[in-house]
Amino acid sequence: MNKKKYKIQCSGYGGRCSIVEKDKDFIEEWTRRLDDGETAEDLASELIDDIDFLDSDLECIYGGYADTYFNVYEIQGDDEIEIHEHIHFTPFISREIYMREVDEDITEGSSPIVTYHASEKGTFGDWYIELDGDIEVGKIALSTVETYVGEFVEGLYYDGKLLEIDLEWADSFPKHEEAYIGWLDLKSYEKVDIFDCRKRINEMWGYYEESL
């Protein structure tokens, strides 16, 4: 029996989120400048030439927002036939990178950071899968990362298995840029390798299936 081929595409709104360590002098300067009337957009504008989005100190996130939509196509030869349009998938597991604002109590081990965000519109990657039969959209779910500026898609799973993203045809353009200063506990924040734990993935996927 020939396998069926499918493409799942993330479309709509998403963006980039870079989390970069800064020194206390930078935080103090921008605390003063923000108090004097400058904005998150002003901070983003000043940082734009200094941030390497592909090599940020702590995190470099690119993807659709968790509540954006997806389109599903069946691939038949050279044709892509849309079979599901503007559907949403549920996160079944997530990690958190929430910074503390500068006027909050700071925990030991925290470092000054900037969270930069560019909100974008377009497409944010494709995932391909081959199946023996029809695709079941209920078996598709997301892993996400929650940040100070939004929740982003980090991975897409089918039947509990992570699919590899293809960014070759991802095409998005900026709509709005902003940046925020704060503090992050570098020892306790959840890094992407928490998704490498197969036991945890299986456990959370089981909870997700029970909720269907």
C-alpha cells in the first residue's frame, strides 16, 4: 500500500524573540530612559543592530504564536491539495522563560537581560509526514515556549512523535518591534532540552489524549 504524503504549514502571525544578557549599567541606563518617556519601541530600535538573532546569548526563538493557524495539504505528485484550512492545534507541553521586571524582587542567581520581540506576519515553517492512511488532525499537537512577550510554537508532534521543521520556504515580515528589560534566573528557567526527555513527552501526550 502506497503511503500518503502530507504537509502541515504554520501561517498567520508569529515572530522572533531574542533573550540576551546585558550588564547592570545597561539596565540602569534604560530604566532611567524609560522613566523619562522613551518606549519599548525605542529600546528595540537601538538594539536592532546589536542583536545576532541566530546566536543570541540565551534564547533565539522563531515561530508562529501558539494561537495562530495551520493549513494541511495532501501531496499528490507535484500538487499540494489543501484539505484543512485555518485550523488551530493545542499545546500539550510547554516551557517558560518569564523574566522579572526591574522593579520586582530579584532572586539570587538572576542576571539582567533584554527580551527583544519582532511581531511578524507570514508563514513560519512546514512539517512533512508520510502515513499509511488519512491524516488525523486530532493527533497533531504543539510544544510551546512561553515568554514575557508571547507564547511561541517550538515543535509540532503527530501521534506523540516530533516532526522535523522545514524553514526553507518560511516567509514572514516584521509588523512591530519592541524590547523589554528585566531579570532572569539563569539556573531555574526551563531550557529547550526539557523536550528531550522521552518519558516526560510520553506522559504529557497521554494526558493530551485523555482530554480529546
